[in-house]
Amino acid sequence: MTRAPGPRGREIAVVAFAQTDHRRTTDELSEVEMLMPVLHEVLDRTGLKTADIGFTCSGSCDYLAGRAFSFTLALDGVGAWPPISESHVETDGAWALYEAWTKLLSGDADTALVYAYGKSSPGSLRDVLTRQLDPYYVAPLWPDSVALAALQAQALIDAGDTDESALAAVAARNRTAADTNPHAQLRGPVPHGEHAVRPLRAGDCPPVGDGAAAVILAAGERARQLCARPAWIRGIDHRIEAHGLGVRDLTDSPSARLAAEHAGAFDAPVDTAELHAPFTSQEVVLRKALRLDDRVRVNPSGGALAANPMMAAGLVRIGEAAAAVHRGESDRALAHATSGPCLQQNLVAVLEGDPR
């Protein structure tokens, strides 16, 4: 059970969020050079210095970087002095945030810095992501991420849950919403294009790009000192589907539904949802699993269809939901992150602002 503790427990909030301008390529920048401005920005927003941070946790992927323990180089962006309490997860930064949240709940720290980054441009992302698959039966076949997403999309079409025109409308809505997001990689009316892998067209797929994001968490009164309207994490949970795609119903996401239930997402209505749905068909699955109707603003930032920095896109969803609370545009927001093929792993967080 991962519901936040009651009134006598510790409350944790997202108090600051920053991200890069997500770009198709950043050949001129190393991971550290891409990350450092984001770390400086998120610290500046709270007035904190590195020495004021009680715990640091990051998310990245050695396969993207092409070298082992690549996250140790990114620590140069945090600084070598003073010594820090640090951890790392080999997945999206949303899971690094989960680890930091548990650290603050334990009382071992009052503040935490969470960051994530990924550079997909140097290699073939579709090939790299095959390494997430079952190493004995599936990975040797080299089905890439787009082909697997197409299997899910076709299952949805066969079940009558969507069609190609409806998927095109999902893409158009997300990328039109991104018109107001200066960090998005794709904006406005992007041509839907030819089929990439039937039934998915180019416009149904996320952009490949590089980017980084960071958030700061704080506990209790410290959060109120650092932010005018903290985004309180009322609940957070993550669940996983079976590894074998053949034993799953690709038109549904029981793990996302279970994570939402344990995070308290169904206890009261949400007004905003930031969904980590890199493919248009995945938004169809998540809307059903998370019980999101037309009264909920879904992906007002443009979502992963507008910018999908690997290992950071899930953390960006939490950050965008929190930023909406900070600005007073949302009172109760749901944030979702995923990892693996066809929504294999799902994390759901519920964020609330103080009553106005």
C-alpha cells in the first residue's frame, strides 16, 4: 500500500520542476552539459543550494549512453562537493521520484533532488528498446517498439475501441496543446504521414529526441517555505504486467488501474491528467483503465507525443502535473509514467494543491 500517510504522518510535495527544450539531436552537448542548466534552474526556483539537498536520485539508461555506469558521469552536473546522499534507478526518472518519496517519508531527509535524462539521437532507439524484451523467446526476434505498439493498436481496432481516424485525432489534440509549451519538440498540425507499421502512421508515434528534467521534493512545512502552492503527493504506486505479451490483454492495462486505485486516484475526481502515452493507441488504453472522461484535461502540455525524451518523459509528466498545481490551473491532478513494451510497467501519482 503506497497511499501517503494521514494527518499525523509526513506530507511530501513537489515544489519545483524544470526541463530542457527537447530536441531531435544534441550532438554538441554531453549528458552533463545537457543536464546542468536544468539542475541550476530547479535549484534557483527554490533558492536551495546543493548542500541544502538531503537526498539525490536519478534515472537514466546505460544502453542509451552506450557505456556501463554512465550515470556516474552525470553526477558532475550535481557537483563533487559537498558529498551527497545519492541513488540511481536504471529506468525512467518517475521511479527515481518514487524512491526519493519513500526516503523523505522515512524522515531521513527533508528535501530531495530528482533528475532524469536521455540522449536517443546517437543510436537506433527502436533497436535499443528490444533489450527490454524476454531474452529467450522475444528479444531474438528483434520486434521493435513501434511494431509492438502496432500490435496493441490493431488489438484495439479489432475490439472496436478505436480506429485510425480516432488515433489521428488523439495525435492532433496533443500536438495542438503543445503550442503553448515552449519545451515541446513537435507542435501544431504535424502531418500524420504514411504507415510506419500498420495500423500506426508516423503521426501516431512519438518523436525521437534528447532531453532532461528535474524536480525537487520537500516535506511538510519545508515545502510551504519553498513554494507558494506545493503539489502534495497524496498517493503514488507502481505495478507491472506479465513479461510475456501473449498472456496479456493488450486492449487493457490492469497494472495502471491497480496503481491508480492504490494511489487514491479513484477516491475523488481529478481535473487534469498527464499521461505518458508515447503512442496514440496507448492513450486509448489509459483513458479506459484510469477512468478519464471528457471532463478531465488530458495532456495539456502535449504529452509524450509532443516530446518523448527517453528516461525523462515519465518524470516530465509528474513535473507538468505539479506545475499545473503550482500555477493554480489544477487542484487535483493525476500523473502517469510507463516503461517497457505496450504499457508493461505503470506508475500513477495523485497531486493536490492546498484549498483556495
